[in-house]
Amino acid sequence: MLGKLDWSAIPFDQPIPLIAGGVVLVGILAVLIWVVVKGHLPYLWHEWITSVDHKRIGVMYILLASVMLLRGGSDAIMMRIQQAIAYQSQGYLPPEHYNQIFSAHGTIMIFFVAMPFVIGLMNLVVPLQLGVRDVAFPTLNSVGFWLTATGALLVNLSLVIGEFARTGWLAFPPLSELSYSPGVGVDYYAWSLQISGVGTLVAGINLVTTVLKLRTKGMNYLRMPMFCWTTLASNLLIVAAFPILTATLAMLLLDRYLGFHFFTNEAGGNVMMFMNLIWAWGHPEVYILVLPAFGIFSEVVSTFSGKALFGYRSMVLATMAICVISFMVWLHHFFTMGAGPDVNAIFGIASMIIAVPTGVKIYNWLFTMYGGRIRFATPMLWAVGFMVTFIIGGLTGVLVAVPPADFMLHNSMFLVAHFHNVIIGGVLFGAFAGFEYWFPKAFGFRLDERWGKMAFWFTFTGFYVTFVPLYVAGMLGMTRRLQHYNVAEWRPWMIVAAIGMAVLSIGVICQIMQLVVSIRNREALRDRTGDPWDGRSLEWATSSPPPVFNFAFHPDVRGEDAYWDMKIHAQQQSLEHDVPEYQDIEMPRNSPTGFVCAFFATIMGFALIWHIWWMVILGGIGAFATFVVFAWRDHDEYVIPAAEVAAIDRVNLEERRSLVSLAGAI
Amino acid sequence: MAMTATVGHAHADPHHIGVVIEHPGPAPKRTVTAYGFWVFLLSDIVMFSCFFAAYAVLVSQTADGPKGSEIFEQRNVAIETVCLLLSSFTCGMASIAADVRNRFWFYLGMAVTCVLGLIFLAIEFKEFADLVARGYGPSRSAFLTAFFSLVGCHGLHVSAGVLWLLTMMAQVFAKGFRADVLRRMMCFALFWHALDIIWVGVFSVVYLLGSGV
Ligand code: HEM
Ligand SMILES: [Cu+2]
């Protein structure tokens, strides 16, 4: 009746996950009860859960990422403590528990922190920058978000019901095959990635179509803000790469569930095929994550330098070059597996070539700053911190791309330091920069600068104190994923790294404090102009937060830096505005489809993990029924009458006029 | 936002590359839908190529089990292929009928498409069942694993297509040729034709090449 599920699935003998799970459960229940008692449920349901507004969905993505960042961060803290004390001792974590932690940490950080964070920012900002009202497929957008949430939910469920994979974040076979991992850990891993992967693919298709087909009047390709370009590149990569992940995981699941032989040791299965497939997805994946961050830095650097982006066209070219090359280097992830010198040399060189367009980008940012009027607001701090950090990460990347060097450094702490260097210094710093930069746009008030700067400095320092020792330990021969060790020279570095982790955590606390303080002072921090940073692209041309329809009229774009041009020309010509003729606007109606879909996906995923077949069928029927019900809707749009549009837009226009005259005074 | 009514072209085109073709603004809904669905189909084709690649890697790994030439039956495959190609034609007829709002030909075209799809599925199912009965199931060898997965993945797509097809007929029955129904019909047609193209790949790579060795 319940498949493999019984009481032994609850780890009563392991206090840490149980207590953690219990606390979280109590927390969630408390929030739920509070929501219901205070009567917020209808508001949540109508304004958020069923919302198909790209801005709301973007915010929810970022919220999901932030919560999961805390989860993944606790895993990181646990691992650093373990390695600091596990010298000639077992430490405080049993080995198989430690293995689950590093697997869950990697999985969560890549799939449920970095991905939702960048997808959330793209969702929030790109339609605004393109001057349009929504993404191409609003309801699908909501489906994508909720499926990602399902994946995250399943991963967290593994904390209390059953176990998580002990295979590392990529579940290499044969370790992940049934014979070596008979438990449900790998199934949790595979199904949550499978479900959230569908969500990601949906988001990718949506954003590609949005950028290619929905730009406002006059927004030619070479007038799109840099962030739109990197969004396009990143989502093209999603569309091309995520199906590979889907197929690979499907094969692994077929092996595990039906006794197939894709990657098994017996009957002719081929483990190297898994390596090739997973890295054909995995290497593009790191660029899926980092390209949007490059876009954010481009926007931030040019805004806070008060200059147009230097070398816009070379930046576009570099972005698209990275997009293509990132598909041709995957083999550098297994130089050591005996492909032979020729193959290794070719892929080594190909890997290093990516450093060229990346270098172009760095120089462009530097030249943008050169001679600019630089303001070191928090987003700009993250951007500068990124440039310094990413150069180091890029250099160590080129180092591991040299096959002979990689034979020494592969699977070592050095590698761990390298990819954290690029992922934290690149993706996470980018996400934070974007968060600080666009927060006023999303919520209508700025974030507290003092706490923001403290958050930056603690995170920045903590990052170096944590990861520089790992480079050293790697050089001293320490391999990754050690539960305990006996080499005395490694010990001091592990202790320093643990201290660094503590500093890093202070940075995270500062960020939380920043939110709390800013929400409390939101009246004082209110942004009435819609343009708190003196921005250059169209998202600043509407009010903060923008009305549901974003723009009363599709803006007419006449050059790069669309909004900057408008401001300059409005000043020069001191235009007398006649009252524009407002028209009715059609907007997509809210829909519970996404939420309901995710509900059935959760049931189905859980049932599949535990082999509860009747429940799988139930989930499947439910999903199909949702699809039909959605297709049966008669009214998927509603109309905002012109008078209402006018009333909303008039306020915005007033603010903007005062802004223009203010700017004229400078 | 009509603040920039009069801007010289020198300004609009700072790089002086010549004429700038002004982008007209967001595309109409039908274009957007079709475009998005195309992008989805491309991603689906990427997924299929992984299974094709796996098949190519594993095709000789028979683990002393049967080879392709020992289990493929050309006659059945030929019938399957004819069914699918014909169904693409009838699906096209149904699309045209939908465009000219002719219910009778629409239902007829869709019904024939459905029947052809079901025949295809039945033959495939029988092929699989026979193999399993002879002990040549997917867990017999890596070759059979890859074979069952690639062909089965296509079969699953066809099954989903049949479900979608029936839903489309019901939609036209209940709602008529409304704009959104027509957009969905267009996507369905794209999907069905794409499955045909993929089958041509399966047919050539698996059955034609496979019966040679
Ligand atoms: C200059 C560009 C880069 C080069 C040449 C480079 C090169 C490499 C190489 C050769 C490896 C494999 C080493 C081994 O397994 O022994 C590797 C691992 C890795 N890189 Fe990079 N990389 C670059 C940029 C990036 C970026 C931008 C990211 C992420 C945003 C990234 C994330 C990773 C990750 C996550 C791994 C570890 C995967 C694992 O084995 O678990 N890299 N890199
Ligand atoms: Cu790589």
C-alpha cells in the first residue's frame, strides 16, 4: 500500500536532521497559522500564489532562493565544522550523514539557490527592460515557478522522511546505481531535479520567446540592455542543455527502477556515457548561471559610473561567443579518465579560449568605470568585489584546464576552491548586486545602505578567509569530500576556513538585518521617482513598484540606454506634455494552474520515490485534469479600462516630471 | 513615453552603421505562441538526440544477447512508417480544415489521424511484448536497453499526442474555432509533424542500419 515507506524511514536515531526538520516544521506551521488567523490567506492566494504577473513570480523565485540559501548554508557550516575537528577523529557527524550533507549542499546551491535567484531576477526585470507588459506565456511562467518549488520541497522532505543521496551533487554511476545505493536517496535527488528541471525548461522557453518576440517599439537587437542579452544567451543555453539533464536522469532512473543497463557495470552498460552526458549539460550550466550575473554587473557598473557601457557591441559578441563555446569544453571535467593526450589537449585549449571573451568583458567594465563619476552604493560594491574575485577564479580555472596540472588538482580542495571562487564570486555576488539594485523597483523602497555595506564587507572578507585556505590545502594534497583525515599540515587551514565561514555567516546575518531595518524604515526609504539610482534602462521609466501592466504605453526606443536618452531629451527640449490618449489594456487573468500542477507533481514525485504506484497514477490523472481544465477556460484575460490606466499613470508622470526638472538643476 | 519625438538619426545610431530598421514592437499572439512552441520542440529534439547518442554508444553491447538484425521485423516497421507518414498528411488536412472553419473535415481528419496513431502504437506495443516474451526485454543487454528507450520514448510522445488530439477534438466540439483553440491546434500540428521527423530518424538509425549488421 505504501510502497517502501514505513516507520524506519524516519531517522529517529539521528538527532540533527530530526531536530532541524522539527524546527522547520514548527516554523512553517506557525507561519501558516498566523496567515490563516490574521486573515491573510485570501490575499496570499489572489495576489501571490495564483498570480501570473512576472514581477510577482520573480519575487517568489528570489524568496525561494533565499530560503534555500539558508538551508544550503547550514549544510556548509556543518561541513566546515566537521573538517575543522575531524583530524584524527571521527568528528561529530557519522560518515554516511556527512556524505548526504555534501550531496545535498551542492544540489541545493546549484539548483535551488543559484538557478531560482537568477531566473527570478530575469523574470522580474527583463520584461521591464524590454518595455513590455509581461513575459510571452504568463501562466506557464507560474507553472515553472511552482515546479521549481516542488523540487525544493522534495529535497527538504528527504531530511525527515528517508535520506538524501550520498553520491555528490552529480550522482555518478555506478555509485548511484541500485546495487551501490539501494536506498531512496538517489531517487529523491533524481526526481526533484527532474521536476524542477521541467520548471527550468519552461522558464527558459518563456524568456527566450520574450526577448526575441516581445520587444517594444524601436528596441532593435543592438539597443537591448546588456542584461537582456545575457538573459537571452543564458536561456538559449537552458533550452539546449536542460533536455540533456532530463534525458540523463531519465536513463539513470530507468536503470534504477526497471533494471535497464545504461550505466551499469554489467550487461554492457557504459559509465563514461554518463560522464559525457552529464557534463554536456553541466558545463553549459555554469554559464547559464554566470551569464545573467555578467549582465547584472554590466547594468550596475554603467549606472553607478554614470556612463554608457564601454564596448557594448564587443560585450554582445563576447556573450554570444561564451554561449557557443561553453558547449565545446565539457570533457575538461574528466581529463583524468584516460581519453588520451590528443583529446585532452584539444579540450584543454578549448576551455582556455573561454577566458578570452570573459577577459573582454572584464576590460569593458574597467573602461566603463574609467573616467566615470563612480558612486560606491552597495550594488557597485558587489560589482567591484566580483571583478577582483572573479579574476582569481578565472585564473585558477585556466590552471585546471591545463591537463597535466589537472592530474594533480582534480578532485582536490583546490578544485573546490576554484568553483566556489567562480560561483560565489560570480553568481552569488551578481545575485546580491541585482537584489540590492532592483529591490526598490520591486517594492517601492530602497534598502538600508549601512547594513548593506556591512553585509558586503563581511561576506567579501569571509569569502577569502574561507576559500584561500582551501587552495592551499589542495596544493598540500588534500582531496575533496573527506569525512576525516590524519594529515597534520591540513589541520590549520581547515580551522582558518571554519573561521572564515563564521565571518561569512555574519555577512548573511547583516543581509537579513538589512531587510528587517529597511522594512521598518520603509516610509523614510520610499522611492517616489521610480528611478532611485539615476538609471539608464527602461525599468526605471515606470513607477516603483510598477503597475500590473508595467507601462501605460509601449515606450518608443530611439537608441541604446533608452531611458537615459529620454531623460536627456526631455531636459533639452523641456517638452510640454499634452495628456496622452489612454487605451484599455488587456492583461492575463490569475490562475491556480501552476499551484495545482505543482501539487500533483509533488504527490507524484513523492509516490515515485517511495514506489507507491496507485498514488503515481492518481497524480498523473490529476496533472492531466489540470491541463484540460486550464485549456477549458473561457476568459483568460481581463480588461483594465482606460480611465483606470490614466489614473494610475498620471501619478507616475507627475513624479517623473519633477525628476526631470530636478536633473536639469544638476 | 513619447518624450523623444524628434531625435536626429546621428543620435539614434551612434555607430553609424547605416540604416536602422526600426523594430515594430511586440509580435502578435499567434506568432509568439508558434515561436515558443518551436523552441520547445527544439529542446525536445535535443532530448531525443541524447537517446540517439546512447543508442549509438550501446548498439554493439549485446552482452551475448540478440543483435538488431535478429529481432527487427521489416514488414511491421514498414507498416508503422506508412501509418505515421499518412497520419501526418491527415493531420495537415485537419489543420487546413480548422483554418477554413470546416467542422466536418476537421473531425474526419483528426479521427483518421487518431486511428493511424493508434495502429502505430498497437504494432509497436506488440513488437515490445513479443520481445519481452522471448526473454529479450530491456534489461537483457545494454543494446536492448537503448533500443527500448529510444523507440519507447517516441512511442510515449505519440501516446501523449493522441491524448492531446482527443482533447483538441473535444475543444472544437465544445468551443468552436476560437482563436485560442486555433493556436493550440497549430501547436498540436507542429508536435505531430515533429514526431514524424523523429520517427524518420528512428527508422533509419535503428531499423535500417540495424538490420544490416
Ligand atoms: C575561465 C573559465 C573557466 C575555466 C577554464 C574552468 C575550468 C574548469 C575545469 C577544467 C574544471 C574541472 C577540474 C577537475 O574536475 O579536475 C572546472 C570545474 C568546475 N568549474 Fe570551472 N572553469 C571556468 C569557469 C567557471 C565558471 C564561470 C563557473 C561557474 C559559474 C565554474 C564552475 C565550476 C564547477 C562547479 C566545477 C566543479 C565541478 C565538479 O567537479 O564538481 N567554472 N572548471
Ligand atoms: Cu566545465
